[in-house]
Amino acid sequence: MSADFFYGIEVVINGLMAGVLYALVALGFVLIFKASGIFNYAQGVMALFAALTLVGVMEGQVPFSHLINAIFGTEIHHFGWHVPALLAIFLTLLVMVFFAWCVQKFVFRHLVGQEPIILFMATIGLAYFLEGVGDLMWGSDIKTIALGLPQGGSLWLEQATSGLGGDDFYGFFIDKLDIVATLVAAVLVISLIVFAQYTKQGRAMRAVADDHQAALSVGISLNFIWVLVWSLAGLVALVAGVMWGAKSGVQFSLSLIALKALPVLMLGGFTSIPGAIVGGLIIGVGEKLFEFLIGAPFLGGATENWFAYMLALVFLVFRPQGLFGERIIERV
Amino acid sequence: MFYREAGDFKTSYEADNQTFPIAFDRYRYWAVLAVAYLVIPFIINDYWANAIFVPFLIYAIAAIGLNILVGYCGQVSLGTGGFMAVGAYACYKLMTAFPDVNIVLHVILAGGITAIVGAAFGLPSLRIKGFYLAVATLAAQFFLVWLFNKVEWFYNYSASGQINAPERFVAGVPVTGANTAPWAQYLICLVFLTVCAIVARNLTRGTLGRTWMAIRDMDIAAEIIGVNPLRAKLSAFAVSSFFIGVSGALFFAVYLGAVEVGEAFGIQKSFLVLFMIIIGGLGSIFGSFAGAAFLVVLPVALKVIGVDLLGWPTDIVSHLQLVIVGALIMFFLIKEPHGLAQLWRLAKEKLRLWPFPY
Amino acid sequence: MKLKSLATLALTGTLAAGPALADLVIPDLSYRTGPYAAGGTPFSDGYQDYFNLLNARDGGIGGEPIRIIECETAYNTEKGVECYEATKGEGALIYQPLSTGITYQIIPKAIVDEIPIHTMGYGRTSAANGEVFNWVFNYPANYWDAASVMVNYLLEENGGSLEGKKIALLYHNSAYGKEPIRTLEELSAMHGFELSQLAVDHPGQEQKSQWLQIRRERPDYVLMWGWGVMNQVAVQEAANIGFPMENFIGNWWAGAEHDVTPAGAGADGYKSLNMNRVGDLPVFEEIKTLVHDAGNAAGDGSNVGNVLYTRGLYAAMLAAEAIALAQENTGKADIAASDVRDAMEMLEITAARMEELGMPNIGPEFSVTCQDHGGTGLGIVQQWNAADAQWVALTDYIAPDDSVTDPLVAEDSAAFAAENNITPGCL
């Protein structure tokens, strides 16, 4: 076997890993879209906000310190304590639940029954709002997540496989962070599925996703369910924010990961959790392989961004509702 | 009292078919035109031209274009930035390849080229609908930006990768380049906007506009009554892209003078123009103006209030600006999901009775 | 016509609320928000702190107080245009636009408005040709110099020959990122190294493909032209694949503290170019006592001594020196922007002068002429020490190979002159 063949496999493996990271972001979109028909553009900013909050809480940063200092002329920045990681994660989740409650209470409750594009627009407003609040609360410098996540290539795997493809092959490279992300994503998806299948709230959530009015008529509180899905989306956002933030530091650009999730959604369907995962994997592998085989050697590289969308577009032409989306039935 | 539909009797078909059949609308229209053409050019300065009016006029053209596609034909598109880039680069290539041809012609041709590209990227709309289509148009956005960045021919192999608008004249007055007077910049954009708006208004109340609206409201039903969806959708994409291309060309040549594709025509631009039409009102030409004005003026106004009047630190003001713009968008949608245009309609209702309500 | 100018006057009057005529107005187009805020904040802090120091210590320049007008651009061209138009009427003396897009915007406008632009190590490289770009200055160095300095550094490391070496350029897929390509291609032909180019699309959060390719091809060196989130991710990915960090060299916009801290210990040994010295300077003490303790700090005062803070300070110093020289030349304290331009063309920065200002060796010695607005193009190579969390200068100022960059500058500026009907010449 030639080294190129093994490198191809390596690209596929890394594509799968990248796909998991895309799927993590896409998952948050799917949860909200399924339950309420809202295409939540703010998901990326939620990931940023959640990660910022986590870092801020852990390091004992004073929220809105810059604003407070500017108004009152004080010089406060830190509380001077460090919160242990688990407690900080818990506190961050509380913040995300509170955020979900606010979003429901102040925005989407008033927009029930509006057209999808209006709801979409409202989430864009929300994205702006949250971005501004995040910046005001925690400042706009780049922060480092100190959760002790492993980073770097897996040396063991590299050495174990280095003999495969001759002298030009250096063994498979897999980032340990990606492995962790995959495990976390697996746990997350399994627990979401278990939650949706076997708990009362989970069933209620599925009922709402199926038919709002029928769910309402059997006594399910729509309000509660919507707060619930926004909270779950907040949880997913936190995980995505931490995983992406571990690579680049927590910074503004984190909100742009939403753009990486959109082709995944198109491909997998807006309403399917397995679709998000499979879509993520296909996009991850597809774009990496295209860059490896065609993009970098022939087109000058940097093709991944648009190729992901092109790939999804081609899929859609054959299946307009995405791979796993609900069949669109139209009646006159 | 002031706004009356009744009592305005038409005695000829011509009068009945005019663009603004209601007297008040007509007077308003002429009044706005008079102010725009006869007052503003004489008092405009560099700041007002470059910070407010020229961007407003150009974005209004783009918003009208996108509104035709989204508001009238119901095809959500997020490729606006990419199509504006097509307009800009087409204009640049034409300007440098045929320096003797009038710039106005170049801008129109740039619009035409964009229309062809837009129609090509509109093809998937025959299969894909709703948000799926919106995301699919992002493929156009990312691909076009990548293309203009990659292929050096588009920027004439310049080492900087930027395109610069050379100086061009209309009737002996420079309209592009550094020596352009603010009123010239303003007027050329205004003329284009006026023509575009009149064309758009008449298109949307003619046969073509009605087929678009039929497709928007229910495409299957429209097909059954004999609307050809292929023609309707592609014509909407083409016409919409034409306007967007014109605005892209003006954005590059008249407003900025030098652009780099990723920075000027990135995905943010697509979202910005979409915000404009949703805030302004889908399916309304007036809404396109209102939305463009809202999103051009509001940030500047907030900055002037925060920094210049209150003297706050610039970073806090610009964070607050995000918070306020976001909150206002949500507030407007809750109060009036149909945009500023609907507020205007309500205001007209009020005007009809004022000052003698029931 | 009379009506028009009257009305214009009325409009500007209400807008600018009566500019105070006697001040030296310095606009600061900063970006403390948006995706690049981490880089913009320290630069702007340094830029403003130095002028505040001059105000506090000397009462301004030549007895004339300095008024800084800060305007937030968020690195966005349209906001930058708004900022430029809003501040130019206040009597702005010099612009430091701080973004490639805004620079290209302002270049033609500044010629008409007669305000000099100083683009320090960014912007349009060929602006070094002062006969074409009369109003633009990009001393002390530009991107093409940077590429050449990098190669010269590597030549030195390899005993004068790069024959057969493989060098990869990892660049942000934008005009900025593509700047060094032409220079590096020339140099590759000259020194016989193999150049491969890897583009990273904006914003650059996902660079797995590029780094896997680097891992496969095993280049001897990786040079990076990165910006924003791309820098942090690239440093992290380099550490991940185990690329020897001492062979990974970023340009001067990819070599600040915030670019390397997210990668933690993995970033240790990463190198970058710098156009200014790093480390402690006597002037910092003065800034702390006279500016920060007086409560006039721009920002929260935590950035003193950072790479980009020092760069901002350096930029402010160059501007202040030019203004002082302009005052000396014209013999009056209240000068116009065109006087500053004339002075910038005669500017000479000597080691003694930098010492005197409390910033010894902050930049290279250079002098500007009408023909050459680009300075000497010298740069240092610095290395990140993760344990002490600081940048350490490895070399003294290294000179670029002017025989490579000069023809490129001449070619590109000639193209600009032809496109815009400019007859090259001194003002």
C-alpha cells in the first residue's frame, strides 16, 4: 500500500472527527427547530456566550466590570477566587437555563404562530443582543479554558501505525481533543435520546414537536417545553463552545461556528438528531477529502467552506428535505 | 382627512393605471423626489454623503432587489453578498477593459452579468424550498467570494488583491475616484435608485409581479392555475440579482472606491440586507427604503449619541450598540412582525380619520 | 454655490460642535470590539497612552495640547469610512487606519483632503514609493520586507544556504495573506528553496486539512501570515502535530501574547517577526505614574509592555516626532496636516533620540526621504517563552534584501500610478 492511500484514510478519520465537532453545533439547532419551528441563528453566539460565562465564572471575573468601572470610576476586575470546574459548569448551566427562560418569556412567547422567517429574524436580533451582552459582561479579550482537556496528537497511535505505509508514512494522526469531543458527543446524544424516549418531560417534548395543538390539548405546558428545549440547546452550546474554544481560545470568532453547522443541517435535515450526526460526518469527511484530493493540489486550497455547501446542495437536489428530514407533504 | 382613497375620481385609463393612483401618495412621492433632487445635493457634505446618504441609497437598491426575491417571490436567499461581489467585479473588469465607455453603462452591464449568475444559482430553487433554499444560496455566497479571491484575473493580477475604482466621469463630472464631489456621488446613486424603484414598483404590480406573488403564496396552486414556476422563479432570481448587481457595482465604484471581496462582500453583507427587508417589511418597496434607512442610520446615530454627546468609551458604546440594535429588532418583531412598512400603513389609516376619529 | 457652501457650513457646524482650533488633533481609529478586538485594544492603548503622557508631562507637543479623538471601527471598512469622515473635519493631523481595508479606502481620499497616512507594517506595500504615494507612509517596514527578513533569518540559521529546503507559507486567504507570495517566489528562485502555499479560508477556525498536509510534506519551515482566530488555531495545531515550534515563524501580526497563550505550554518556542523591540522600557514607568495613576489610562491599563501595546506606543512616538519636526520647520506651534506630511518626509529616527525618549532601541534607526517612504524594513525575530509567558528577542534587527523588494515596489506603484493618472514626483 502506498503512503498516499494511508494518508487518505487519515484524512477520512480526521474528517469524521471534524464532523463530530460540526454535529455538536448542529445539534443545538435541531433541538429548537424540532420543538418550536424556530431556526435559531443565535446558536453560535450561545456557544460563545456559554464558553465566556464558564471561563468568567471559573476565574472569578466580575461581570460587567468594564461597564461598572466606566460608570462609577471604580477599579474592580476580579472577585479574587477560583471556582472549581464542575461547580463552574453547573453555574454556567444555571445561567443558560435563566437565559432560556428569559428568551421564552420576553421574546418567543409573544411570537407564537408567526411565520418562520419572522422567528428566524428574531433569533438574529437575539444573536446581536447576546453578543453585545457577552462582550459587556466578560470583555472582548481572548480567554483560555482551563478545564484540562487533553490536546495534541495521540503518540501511541502514531507509533503503532507508522510501519503501515513505508518510509513516507508517519503513522495516523488523531488529535486527543477530537477523541474527547467524540466521546462527549456520543454521551450527549445518547443521553438526549434516553431523555426523549424514557422520561415524562422528554415524551412531552416529542409530543410538542409532533403537534403543538394536540400536545396542548392533552395538558402539556408549551411554555415549559420551550424553556426546556432552549435550556438543552444551551447545554449543547456550552459543550460546543468548550470544544471549539479549547482549540482557539474563547473569543468572538467562536460565534462563527454556526456557519459550519448550516450545511450539516441542510444535509441531515432540520428535524433529525441522527441526521445532524450523520450530516456532520458526511460534511466533515467530504470537505476534508475534497481538499485533500482536489482542492489543495488543483484549486489552490481553502475550498472547504464552499465545498461543504456545494455538497449539501447536491444532496438536496435529490432529497429536498435533507437525508433524515420529515417528508414535505404539500396540499393545495 | 389627509389620506383619502375615496373621492378621487379617474376619468381615463391612464389616470387609473398610474403608479400612484391615490392623490396623497402621489404628492408625497413628488415631495420626496423634490427634496432628494433639489434640496439635499446642495447641502450635502463629505460626512453626510459617505456616512449616511450614499450607503443608504446603495443598500436601498440591494434591499429592493432582495425584496423582489424574498418578499414578492418567497424565495429566501442568503447569497446577496456574493451577488454584490459579482456586480462589483464585473463593473471593475468592464471599467478597466473599456475605459472609454460611460460608467453608467458599465454599472448596468454589471447588473446584467449578475442577473445571469443569479439565475444560474437560482436553479436549485425549483427543487429546494424554505430554509433549505436559504442555506443552499450560501453555497453561492461562499463559492463566489472564494472565486474572486482565488482567480487573479478578476483583480487584474494586482499584487494587493484589492480592486480600485479608477476615475470615471458622467457629463464631465467625476463620479468615481477620490476627486468625486459628495453631491456627484449622491446624485448618481440617487438616479440609479429612483430608476430601480420605479422599475421595481411597476414590475411588481404587473403580470410578472403577480406571477411571483402567486408562487410565493402557494407554488403548487400557482402551477395549477397556469403559472410557470421555472419562469417565475428564475425571472425573480434574475431581476433581483440585477438590482443587487447594480448596488454592488455602485458600492464598489462610487461608495468605497476600493474593496477586497472577503471583507466587503462577506456573509455579513448577506445577512445585513436580509435584516433590512425583514425590518422594513417583506413585499414592500417602501419597506426596503425604511429598512435600509433604519440599519444605516441607527448605528451611526447611536454612536453619535453615545460617544460624541455622552462621551462614553467607544468600546462600551459599540457593545451597547449591538445590545440596542438586537433588542430593537426583537421589539419591532413582537410589536409589528410585518415591519416598518406596516407601521406606515397603520399611520395612513390614522391619517385618514385624523383629526376627527370616530 | 454660495447657498451650498453656507448650508454645508451650517451642517458641519452642528455636527462637529465647533472644533477647538488650537489643539493638535490625532484621530485614533481603534478596534476594541469585533473579531479582532484582542489585537486592537493593546495597540490603541499604547497609541493613546503615549499622547496622554506627552500631554501630562510636556503639555502636549511644542506647548500645544494634543486632542485624541477615538473612533471605533471594529475593523470594518464601512465604519472606518464613517470614522474618517467624522474626524477629518476636526483638523486631523495624521491617520493610522489600522486595517488593510480602511487603508485602501483612505489612500485616495487623503490625497484630496491632504492629510498624511501612516500605515506601519500593514496596508499597501508599494506605498513605500513616495513619488507615487505622496501622502502615504509605511515606515519602518512592510510585508515584502518581512518576507525577505524571514528568509534572511533562515539563511543565517542555515549557514547561508537554503538550497533544497522546503518552506511552507500558511496564509490567510485574503489580500493581506497573499502579500508575501510574490516576494517569497522571487526569493525561492534566488535561493533554491522549495515554496509551498497553504491557504486558510477566513476565519480560520478549522485548519485540520492544512496541518495534515504540513505533517505529510514535512517542510523544514512554516511561515505564517495569519490574523485573528487563525493565529491561535494555527499555533495550537502546530503543537498538536508535533511540528518543531522553533521552525514555525509568524509575521508581526501573528506574534502577540494573545496569539500564543491559548495554546499554553504547546506554544513554547514559536517564533515571530517584530518591527519593534519587546521588553521593558523606561517610558513605561513614566506612563504608569503620569498617565495611569492620574486616571487617564486608555483601556484598563493592563496591557502595558505587550507586543502590540509597544507597537502602538512606537506608532504614537513616530507621529509625535513628525509633529514636533513640523513645528520646528514651520516655526509655529499650530500646524496643518500638510506640514506634518512635509516633516514625515524628513523624519530621521536615531538611536540617541529613542534613548532620549525613554525607549531605547524600540525600533530600527531610519530616515525617510521623498522617494522612500518605507524606512529600512528591518525586523527582529522573537521567540515565545511559555514558562515565563513572554516574548524574547532572538536577534538584532535584520535587514531585508532590497534588491528583491525594490523592483516589486516599483512595479506595483507604477501600476497604481497608471491606473490613477498620477505622474510620479515629489511634492
